[in-house]
Amino acid sequence: MKHLLLSLFVVVCLSGSVTAEPFQVGKKRLEIPAPAGFIKVTPQMHALYRLSEQMIDPVNDQLACYIPEADRAQAEAGTITELDRFFLLKVNKKLKSKVMGSNDFAKLKAATKNQNQVIIDTVKSKMPEVVEKMSQGLSKEFDLDIVMKLSDVVPLEPHYEAPNAMSFTMFITYNMQANGSQEDAVLCCTTTFLNTDGKILFLYCYADQDEMEWTRQASRSWAESILSSNAQAPDETPGNGGLRQYRWAIKWVIFGLIFALASIIKSAKNKGKQTV
């Protein structure tokens, strides 16, 4: 029995290491496992990959987009799947070359909790222009007449916190007009700041508005998997870093969050009865 348990333990450990994929963030190489039950969108999934490219925002680099494993065959056949649930992994362009210690990450978490709503209100004032550009990009890329409007972004208080992680959930209310049809909907996203070996990653988990609890559980599991696959962040920020260079992190997170509205292209395509 002991040999059997040991064998199972080894298999589990090896499985975790095999599914982790290396990502170069600045000068650090991070091992990022996919969320459990999900796979990374690749160029071979050409239609879905084109859509994921529309989720790239101006201030963050998108490292990966993940869809359910069950959708692999459809995606590789060139179909844009429903995207009822999906994940994004991003890193801010200004932060990817920086290293943050746990000391400054604690200050970042405190500042985020104190200034969350103020910064969101500031970002929302800039969103109409951003969403309009995204609508134009989607219309051109997929030959559809799409107009999207962002109605509201409602943040909830952080629900999960660890020395190098913090998560909170947001609800995004939007309106979409596509080829004469109109739809109002609410998207739920749980977002996690993660300090992985000194690198700040933004994790996004999206689902319908009534699946908040799933997004929270799935996000936490993914975050813990990433942290356990990499070295711990240093206790202190090296050099003359300090918190000042990170004070707008929440704004960058929200920009990354909004661009996932591109995922509604599937319902737009269905309304227009078009294929890619």
C-alpha cells in the first residue's frame, strides 16, 4: 500500500510539472500551469486565436488565454466556442521588467482596497473611447457591424488575501448591438494580483454573472498552483523600487479586464448568422 501511495504521489507531482508552461517575464522565467480543466489558446485554433488577439489592451501584455479542455476539438476545427468560462493571464508593460518584494506588495494591497472605487471611477470616464475602438477592431476583424457600450463596472471588496496574492470580483454591465440586434448583459470577473517570484501577474477568470462563486474558487486554485510552481518573492523590493512605481496597478488591471468584452463576439456572430 505504501508503494502504491508513493507512486500516486510521484505521478501527481510529475503531472503538475508537465502541464506548467514557461513564460519569460522580464529577466525571469516563470512556470505557469494552466487552470485545472483548461487549455491555452494557440495559433492552430485560428478563429479563436484571432478573437483572443482582440482582448489585448494598450497597457498590458497578454501572456495567454485559456478555454475549457472540452472545447479543444471545436477550437482546432476553426470554431469560436461559446466562451461561457475563460481565463486571461496578463502582465503590465511597465512592471514586467521590475521586481517587487513582499513588503511593497502588502502596501499595494492596502492601497488597492483604499482607492479601488476612486480609481475605477477615473478609468470609467476613459472607457467609452476604449470600447469604441474595440468595437471597430472586432467589426473589421470579423466583418460584423458591432457597437458596444460599457454601462457600469462594480467592484466588490477583496474576498481572498495571502502574503503574495489578493483577489476581488467585478461585475461588468454592457450593451451590444450587432447587425440590428441588441443585447444587455452582465459579465462576472474575478481578478487576482499575484506576486510570483517578484513579478506581478494579473489573473482574470470570467463567467456569467450567476457564477461568481465558481470564478472565485477557480481563481484561487489557479493562483495557488502558480505560486507553488515558482520561487517565493523576495522580502524586500530590490534597489530603489518602492511603491510609487506601482501605485496605478489597479488602473492597469481594470483596462485588462474590460478588453475581455471581445468575448461576446460569439453571440454577435450567432445573431448575424455568420461564420469565421
